[in-house]
Amino acid sequence: MVGDRVEPPLLPTALRRRTTVVVVVAVVVFALLAARYAGGSSARWLDHRTEKLVDELTPRSRWIVLLIEVGSPLVVVVTAFLTALVCLLLRRRRLALLAVLGPGAAGACAMLFQPLVGRTIEGDWAYPSGHTAGATSLALLAAFVLAALLRPDPPRAAALIAGIGALAGTSMTVLLVAAGWHYATDAVGGFLVAVAAVLGVALLIDALADRRREPDTVYTRRG
């Protein structure tokens, strides 16, 4: 019980309402893209424009496939559980829960929605990109860990999480398009899945932990 009282939240109270808005927007945009590309198997105008830009700016390299593996299920699962173990050793139980549930929820959602949406590329499920969801979820987790270590004020914490998440999503989009594994909109869908899953799980963990603390707080004040 002492750990619950002293352990800081994943998200400062000042950021929770804005984070909720971000989660809702991510879900809505994801749903709109899913409806737009459901059942398709070809690139659309945004995909074509992005592919052309990537081809112009990105040299072909064998390292592209290796970098993409950062978002593979095995790498995501191993990294998430190792992070959770370290967080438990540091007595940061909220972070440990986020390490397991955040990437886990992102990966599960990606796997669930791919056959439901039914978009394919060369016969494989395409939307949303599971690699983008995995890589972005790990990046967001890393941002939460950094925020816990550095303890920035709420605006800087928000900038840290948003910046690292956006960098990971953009990088994976470029890599996947360059390798021909996904359309750009598939990667955007994977990014949105990770944002909604990780931030949504963080909000839920904080809400449940705060509710658990309330009776103890009231008892302490009365005592």
C-alpha cells in the first residue's frame, strides 16, 4: 500500500483530459481510414504520393528489413517483458503494467482488425500495419520511462511522448513503404492503433490506481 501512495502517476492530472481527446481522435481517424480502405488491395492517391517521395529520398539498403524487425512480434514481446521486469525491480508497478498491457493491446488490436478490415497487399493482410503498431508502442513506452526518470513538467512530458511516438511512426512508415511491405495508410493505421492502445491503457492504469488509493487517503485524513 505504501508503494501506491508514493508512486507517481503515468500521466500528470493536467494531461489526462488532453490525452483522452488524443485517444478518441486516434480511434475516430483509424475507423475512417478502415472504412475507406476496407476490402481493397491497391494503393490510393496518398499511398502513391508517399511511395514516390520515399523512393526519391530513401536509398535501397539491406538494413531496411533489419530495422523493420524492431516492430516484429518477437522483438516487441521480449522488449516489453524486459522493460516490465526492470520497472518491477525499481518498484514502478504502473510502468510495469503499461510495459505489458500497452504493446500487448496494440499488437492484439492490429491482429484483430487486419482480417476485419480486409485490406491486402500481395495477398497479405495490410491494414493496420502490425510492425508500425509494435514499433510505435515500444517508442511510447520508452517515452513514458524517460518521463518517469527525468520528471519534466506536464508540457515537456507531453512533448516528449508526442515527439518520440511521432518519430517512431514516421520512421516505420518510411521503412515499410521503402521495402514494399505496406502502403503508407497501413502504417498510419498502425500508428493510430499504438497511440490509442498505449495512451488508453495508461489512462486506465492511472484511473484504477487512483480509485484504489482514495479509501486510504480518506482514512488517513480522518485519522
